Amino acid sequence: MTYSPDGLRSGSTSVANAAAAPYPVVIVDAEGRVVELNDSATALFPAAHAGRPLPSPEWLTAPQRTPGATTVTGTVGERFFSARPSPLPGGRAAWWLVEETAYRSALKELEGERERTRFLSEASSALLSSLNLNRCMEVTARLAAEYLADAAVVIAPTTARKLPMVMCDRQGRLTRATVSSEPETVPGLAEALQGFPPVPSRWIDPATAPDWLVPENFGEVGSLVITPLPGHGVPAGALILFRRAQKAAFSESEEAFAGLFAARAGAAMSAARLYAEQNTVSDILMRALLPPALQQVEGVEFAGGYRPSVDTDRIGGDFYDVHPPGEDSPDTFAVLGDVAGKGLEAAVLTGKIRNTLHALLPMADDHGRMLRLLNNAMRNSHSTRFATLVLVSASREDRDVVLRLTSAGHPPPLIVRGDGTVEEADTGGSLVGVLPTVSSRTARVRLTPGESCLLYTDGVTEAKGGPMGDTMFGEQRLKRALAECAGLPASAVVERVQMLADEWIGGGVHDDIAVLAITAPRGAHLSAVDGTTRGRYTA
């Protein structure tokens, strides 16, 4: 049998239906006096009596005095009900009360879960927006103080004696400090920094919180939570939440939710720390692979320029080096090379080649021998890449500069004479790293003051661009550009070539580009005291 307010429309059946109804039912007359209550209603309203107005609650009694009242809702004690009237003959009405306590509780819990999910999503976005560790610590403290507690503190582990710490209060004020005291003085903090599970807040006496841990002017601490910030394999730190004394202590569900937030914050901090460590390692390795800063060496001008194939990269497969004279070699040794390929893999091989040539400097007077030894080293390294090179030995003879140039599969250097004539150096040879043996031919070139020698990689001549976007820059265009560089210093020659190549390429695709200019200075040269840094010139 089913029950509904429609079953009370007949006066003859009202008593039976009200008594048998599974819900509390209250029948009142037109003046709001109680006519009848079933057993469920009697248990719900023990003070109600027939012939008297329903004493409570207000949300239910008020609509009875209002004609045409519809469904109303409210509480009776700690229970929540919705009440709907059914009109009866003689102006009477039967109020059916349906309990919705569990339903309302489920709705409230669902809304709370949605809010928590929304907060965790926003927190994740905020935390992952930066790979800076300090920024991640600040965001973690700010979010925790704003949504989870009255104040928050984030402490990160470090190898230093003092641990970095960020504090934030409910107003969003951030304070950076360091933990100079031992973490062991705070119950649960040392364990959290080591990644152990959090200690329940009920086990921690708020009065034991030291002054250095509590934000300034916070007041009396009512309760605190210490939870670890788990990272990627290693702990990322600890999160401490504070609540003032006049507020309720943290509940178990709040502590569990704080743990969910801490997991996201710890992952972001761990990623930021890993990025910082990798960035430091990359910078150290990158400095060893970057082209060197060139200067005048023993009265010879050197200038270089480099542009990787991808503008966002810093290194690639083209390189150059200049080594001042040493005990075993009276000449300045320079090299420009091009490794097959692009990007980091090619840059790694350039680093190996540069290191090998640096080790072979004692035999720099014999270019052929250096190339043979380098070829053997590359073939024994199981690398499938090869390289082309130009080796240069430079020395001063009075005001002139004498060069010994040896090409190994590389475009021959270009000589810019004082009258604008451009010549190719008579040198050639086989590439390095593939064949069992290498052959080479060395050219001897004399530069008078103002004359230059340009070494370049094929990234210059094979650069595509121009009006149609697919025309190579070419050797003839490069020679015409160099003809205009007669008498210019080495740095100006490099700048001119780079500028023309960049204009030609525009926004097009290109290979790595490297150029190295060697110039005999104009005027008399006065060496610097150490013989290697830039000296002065006299007319």
C-alpha cells in the first residue's frame, strides 16, 4: 500500500490514513489547532495536544496561519524535514513531514567535496605555474593559510645547517626566514622532514610550538598540524598549519585533506628542486661547450661568431677555439669545425673534439699528425658522426701575421687582401672520424696589416633565404661581402658576415653557423703585459 497526501482528501478515511502513514502527519483545523497526530508525529512533537495550536517549530506553524501555504522546510531538533499540506474538508489541512536529514547531509558533503576538488585543482595549477623553488614554497604557504588554517609555515630540507622557511598568515603576509634551531625540538617536524607519515594533531601539544615556528603576532595557538610534503623519491619538506585557540581543533577529515594538498605541493616543490639541480648541471656543462670569448693573442686579432640552427638553443655542432702559445708551441693555435648533425648530440661530440685537440696542443706544429690522432680517437669512440675542420697556426713576423692553414674536408678559408681581393687558401683534405686514414694539405699565408682570413662553416653558404626564401647564400655572395671588409678589424668582419647571413635567412630554417676571423692589426702593436689580452696600437 502506498501513502500520499492525496489519500487524505476524503474526511472518512483521514483517521485511518494518518494513523497508518509511515511519515509524521499532523492534521490541523482552520485556526491552526491540532486535530490529530499519528504515532510518528506524536513522537516528533511530544508537547503537541489535540485542540491546541502546534507549539513548534516556527517554520511549520507560521505557514498554517497563511492561506494557500505550500511546501516548507526546516529542522526539528537536529533533524531536517520538508512539510507539504493537503487540504481536507471543513478548512482542515494535513501536514505530511518527510525527513531529509540524510539527503541534506549528503548534499552538504557533496558540495564540500566539490569545493575541496575545486581547491585542489586550483592549487595544482598555481603550484605548477612556476619551477622556482622559492616561488613554490610561497604559493604553498599562501594557499594553506587562505583555505586550510589561520597561518601556515613551509620548511624545505637542505644540506645547509639552516633550513629555509616561509610563513604566511590569513591576510596573505609572507615572511621568509631560516630555521636556526634543531627541528627535533618540535614534535613530529623532524619526522615530517624525513618523509615519515604525519603525527596526528591530537598528539601534539600546541604549547610546545617554539616562537621561531609561530608567525609574529599570531596569538595563542589552539591546534597545529604537521604533515610531510612528499617529493619524487625524496622528501620535499614539511607543512605546518596553525589554528587559533578560540577556534575548533583540526578534525581528522581536515588533516586528511591537508595531506592531499601537501602531496600536490610536495610534488611541485620536488619538481622545482629537480629543475634547479638539472639547470645548474646544464649550465656548468654548457659553459664548457659554449664558444670562447676571443681577444687579441700575441699581436693577432681574433673574432668569432656563432648562431645555432635553433634560436632557442645555445650550442650545436659548429665550434671554434683559440689557444695561446705554450711551452711546446710558439704559435697561436686556432680551430674551426663542423660536426655532422645538430643540437645537443652534435654539441657533445664538439666538446670531445675540442678536448682532444687541447690535449694534442704539444704537437700543434704538425697539423697532419694532429688530424691523424684525432681521427683515430673519433673512430675508436664508436661514434657514427664525422667532422670537418680547419686548423690554424698563427704567428707574428714584424708587422705581418703568418698563418699555416690545414683543411680536413672543410671549405677552404678565404683571404681578404688590402685591395679588396678575396682569395681561397690552397688547402684541403679528407673529413675526420670515418676513414681509416686522413690526408691533408697545409697552406702558408701571409697577412699584411689590415688583411684578414675568414674561416666559416657551410651554414653560411648553404643558408637559404633571399627574396624567394629558397635561394642559398652561396660562396660568391660571401666573397662579394668580404671584398667590402678590406682593412676592417676582425670583429667588424665577423659582424658584417653575420648581419648579411641573418638578413638573407630572415625567419627561414638554417643550419648551425660559425665564423672565425683572423686579422693582422693595423699600426704598431704593443702587447699587453701578459702577452695574451688586448694590447694597444700606435699609428
